[in-house]
Amino acid sequence: MSSGYSADAHQALLRTTLGAMMISFSAVFVKLAHVNPTVSGFYRVFFGGCFLLVILLIRREFRWYGWHFLGLALVTGIFFALDLYAWHRSIQYVGPGLATILGNFEVFMVPVVGFFLYGEKPPFRLLLSVPPAMAGLFMIVGTPWGELSPDFRVGIYYGLATAVFYTGFLMMFRKMQAHADTPPAVYNLMVISFATALFLALDMVRTGASFAIPDTQSLAALGGLALMSQTLGWLLIGHSMPKIPAAIAGLILLLQPSLSFVWDVLFFNRETSPMAWAGVALALCAIYIGATSSKGGGADKT
């Protein structure tokens, strides 16, 4: 670590690293919860919103910011609800590791949307990173598409849909943050969490899914998912990332999909060949290049 870094930057590096490690357990908690994917998504954001509300009340920062802000938060919440809906299903079909890597493909989609909406030209480095990312994905899968099981193919579709919806979420969140009088990050995250919970709850009512938490393990897993991923992980990364270089932030945040794949192998006995490990490395390198090719830097799949 460079001696030119300030003490504040050192602390930001440590907090970002800790936040990425916390979020890497998200898919593990989902797998351990033993509930419908929509149910796990609902309790993640509902419990997370409650934790964030307590923080705001303790800080005395809870107040009304107007209907315009609430409208933006609701639209952002729709995208986040769709993101969680697709990602949690991808986890069920292809496992935590691959589902998380697929979700991180949003780093290639955000610049495309930025080009069409804002005329922002995608950096050349980003264009170069797309082919190795796709090659890495094919190496991870390790089987010709036609020979994959229908469920596995559905899981890949859900994983790529996750990246699409997460792109929409990031673009809306960017719009929320663009206002001069934007609320604190804790407040933004709380409102988005409750808005997302509302839409997931409506889907649960529509499909007749039960809100019941079946056992203590499920409760602990859902609580851990909300506390570590939706609350602490996001807050640590959100507050610290602006204080460190984009390239370093992007490298640290690769811990999240990397460790998610490792946890999948260690905890759920995922069979992984040397070629698949090489594919993981190639895909993550491509994601890093894509994430650090723009001035925003960094990709973190929740």
C-alpha cells in the first residue's frame, strides 16, 4: 500500500474490503434460508430497511424530503425488486458463485445505457473487456449450450436478467444522487429498501406465497442477509469508495464475486474443473477492466 495514502484513505480501503467481504455472503444466506426466492428477497430488504430506520432515528436524520424524491425512490425500488427477483432465482438454478458473476456483468451494460441516454461514449478498454468476459463465462459453464439442462439454462437467463435490472437500478440511483439536496445515503437506502419490499410483497400476495419463516435457520439466514448485505456492507462501501482511487476500488470489489464463487465450492460442494477456475479468473479480470474503464469505477453485485 502506497505510503502516500492518508490515514483516512487507509481506513476507507479497509472499510471497502470489509464491505465487499460481507456482501460476498449474500448468495450463501439466500441458499441457506430455505424459502421461496421472492420471500428471501422481501425479508432482505424489509429487515434491512428496519435496521436503516433505526440508524436514522438514532442520528435524528429522519424527515420528509418531498413527493419527487419518493417517486424516484419507488421507481428505483422497482428495478431493485426485479434485480433481487431474478438474482435469487438464478442462485437456485446455477448456484451462488455463477449467479453472482453473471450479475456483475452489469459493468458492461451501464455504459451502453449511458451512451443511449446521456451520449456518453463507452471507453475503448470497456469494449476490449467484453470478449474475454464472455469467453470466461463459457469456460465456467464448461458444457456446450445444447447439452446443458433446461434448469441450468434458465439460471443463466435469470443471471443475465439480474445484470439488466441492476443496470436500471444503478441508473435510477444515479439520478437520485444527482440532486443538490439529496438525502443522506442511509436515508436513500432505507427508502429504496422499503419500496423494494413493497413490490416484492405485492408479488408474493399475487402468487400466494407465504410470509411465514419456516425455522430458526431461515430466520438467522434472512437476518444475516439483511444486516450484512443490505445494511452494513452497502454502508461501508458507499461511504468509503469515493475516498479511494477508482482502479483500487474496482479491484477490491472483485472480492465479492470471487469469494461468492469460493463459498459456493466450499459450502455447497460445487464441482469445478481447472478450466472453470480459469474461466472465473478470466471473467473477473474482464469485469475489473470494464469496471475501471469509466470514471465511476467498481462493480458490486448486492
